[in-house]
Amino acid sequence: MKVVVLTGPESAGKSTLSQALAERFNAPLVSEYVREFIEREQRETCYADISTIAEQQLQLELAARAQKPPLLLLDTHLLSNKLWSETLFNDSPDWIESALQAQHYDLIGLLSPDGIPWQADGQRCQPKLIERQAFHQQLDAWLQHNQQPVLHLKGSWQARYQTLEHAIEQLLNNSLTLTPSLPALLTED
């Protein structure tokens, strides 16, 4: 089983890309639980909600992993829960870090906010590009520090899709060369 997660600041194309890739590869997709939580609760989140949200996100991921599909796509993972908690509340439940590090990811697509316009949806809170760039830098710093297999994604939606599609094809064929904390090296077919 190969596990691919998309991460990045809000409005960078994670959900759209993950849905398109799930269709392309006929792969199960674990969506971002916090969206469901906010829709159900009809209120903004508070620090007391973070563990509940992160626990449910992890349970959805673990349930999908238990099915052992050839490819599992994740619209997000615990890193987003951790960093959003720190961004919004200056703190994060301690257990999230260790639970995050206990999971193995074969490829993490880190989406840049640059070149993609912010779109309000009633849940997003970082309309300023500089805020989204700062969040992207926090994600990148954590991924590098923890030597995760990162593919940096920039450019148009189509460019991001094509890069991810190619990387996943190579990952499934065991021909993707990854160097932890450095961009993935895509080989020519």
C-alpha cells in the first residue's frame, strides 16, 4: 500500500486535487474532517475541539489504511491539525506530534499558496497571501525537520495535477526517487 497525503495552506487546491486524483487512480480518499465538524457544529472551532477533530481525522485515516488499498489518498493529515492549532490558539495537544510521527507516508505533496487565488468558503480565515505563505513555511519546516518524503507543488492547478499524477504513477511502479526533506526527483518515462 502506498499512502499519499496533500498538505498546504488553505485555498491551495488540496481538496480539488485529491478528489481528481482519487478518480484518476480509483483510490479511496480520506477527506479533511474539520470541514465536516464545522458544518455539523455550525460554529468556529475552539482549542477544546482540537483533540476531537484530530482524533477523528486519525481514526478515518487508520480505518482507510486497514483496508490496505494499493493507493490511499489523504486530503490532509495530523500535521494540519497541529499547525492550525498552533496558529489559532498558540498551542497544540502534545499527543498529535507523536501520533503523526507514528504514521508512514510514501509521498507528501506540499502545495504552495503562490499562483492560486484565495477563495472564501465560510470556513477559511487567511485571505492574505502572506499569511498563507507563512503557514506553508511552517509546514515545510516541520516536514524537513522530520525528514518526510516531500514533493513541492507550485504553478497552476493543471501543473500541480500533472506533477502529482506523474509522481503517483512512479510511486506505484516503485520508480519514484525520494530524498527525505528534499524535493522528489521525477524520472522521465
